[in-house]
Amino acid sequence: MKKIFLLLGIFFQLQAFAQSKDLKKLSTWIQGNYNSSLQAQQDSGYFDIRLHIKQIWKENSNGNWFYVEQAMATDQAKPYRQRVYHIIQLSKDTFESAVYTFKKPLRFAGEWKSDTPLSTLTPDSLETRKGCSVFLVRKDKNSFVGSTHEKDCSSDLRGAKYASSKVTLTKNSLISWDQGFDADGKQVWGATKGGYSFIKETK
């Protein structure tokens, strides 16, 4: 009996190690500076967007937190989207990236350049975008894929009733497809052909 409990203990330790290893990989891959310039050059239906994702609050042991900033390449001083993502592991292959906003975000424009972004904020000062979490799964050894859940992410942008986000993450790229839909399910904002293809910039 003791031998069985010992084996079970080793099994669960290995499970925990594998899970923390995947969370670390996901967190490492998602960080970086991205742009969609190549896609914009190839298809005029897409803009050249700059996307920056940097880990924050590293001392927090409850998952991993990231500051996210998006701006047009022609107006990077005024990002149109600033968020905080909180990534936790739900099961062996499933992760949740919760989405948060914060007050007066433009005062933090360019914070991704700092060694300690959003150091004057704390998690309790954030506002949750309920229903807008992206649930990611480990597709294979080279990618994570996921999306929001059905119509849970409410939105009133440009007449929308709800929004959806689909994400594919690899070591060097991030495909993000954000769309808004009205009450009848008609798309009212966002790319129509497919997601924005962001390539991670190398140093």
C-alpha cells in the first residue's frame, strides 16, 4: 500500500512539473514586441499594428501577469488598446488568459519599455472584462490555440452586442482575430478575412 501511495505521489509531482513547464513555455512565448507590417504590405485590408506584451508583477505567485499595448505604427504614442492579461493554468493542457482594463490608460503609454511596467498599479485596481477570457489549449509542441467562450464577452463598440477573440500562439508569432457582432450575429467591426498576423521582432 505504501508503495502505491509513493508511486501516486511521484505521478502527481510529475504532473505538476509538466503543467508548470507548459505554463512557463506559454508565458515565455507570448512576451515580446510584435508587428503586422508584412501582412499589411501583402494585403491592404490590414493595418500595420505594433503589439507589445511584457510580464509585470513577477513577485505575484498566482499565475503570470502581462501588460499589453497595441498601437498603429503611424501613431505609437497613442495606443488604442491597453490591457492586462492574467494567465493561469486550469488543467494539464488548458490555460485561461483573463483580460483587465484600468483607469486613464494613456498615462501608461510606452510602459512596455520600462523594466517594471505598471509598477504603480496593483491587481486590485484593475477592472475585469467579464466573459472576455481567452481559453488556450496546447495544440502540439509548436503552438497554443484558443478563443473566448461563445457570446460571453459583451461589447457596445460600433453597435456590437458581443465580441469574440481567436488566438494562435507560436514561439515567434501571434495570430489574433477580434470581431464584434450585433444582436443578430452580424459582424460590425474587426477583420473579416482572418486574424491579424503578428511576427515577433528579434533583437
